[in-house]
Amino acid sequence: MDEDHRAQAIDTFIEATATTDPERRATLLSRALTADVVFWGPLGRGVGRKAVEDFITEVVQGSPAGPCRLVRTTRVDAPQEWARFGWSYENAAGESLLSGMDVVHVTADGDIDEIIVFAGSSPEVIGRD
């Protein structure tokens, strides 16, 4: 599998975060994620597309800041079956409210079976003695 296929799965997932139509969101998630996807988000661990859908509904779209969207801000870096990408969570005016990086595992079939969300700034690297 090449980086383009991984990027396509990631972009389909991001598109699912942007739609307010539950049926369309479910369709997009079924195209991008395995049924038993493991989702490591800021609120803990969830398993299955429903866990991801609930996170999108409650956190991404349920923001007190009003309608917001997730935007990929970097290319997809995909060494073999793992991929990472930067993102920004933006309000309707396009202002970034939060940014971070996600790491995903993509199966040979091109579906994401694990998502690990890292929100906020990267920690500083501490040198070794």
C-alpha cells in the first residue's frame, strides 16, 4: 500500500468529522475505518466506528465555540503501515483552537484500524546523558 492510499483513508476520516449528516458520516467512516477500530482520544479509549462517531458528534461538532472543523495541516508521513499527520481544529472563521498530530495504523486493505490522537503542542525532547 502506498502513501496515497493511506492519505485517502485519512482524508475520508477527516471528511466524516466535517459532515453533520449522521448517515453520510456513517458511510464515510465505514469507507475509512475497520468495524473494530481502536480509537485512543483525549477522553480515553474506544472501540468500533460508533465510538469514533460519538467522539465526532460530542467533541468535534459539539464545541461550545460553535461549528468547528478538523483540517489536515501536513502531508501524510507513512512509513509502511503506520501513518501520521498534523491537524488543526478550526472555528468557522478559520482560527485554530487546537492543533496536534494523529498516528494511525492502516491495514493492507486500506482501512484504518487504530487511531491515536495527540492534541496540543509536542512535549520538549529531553536529552539523554
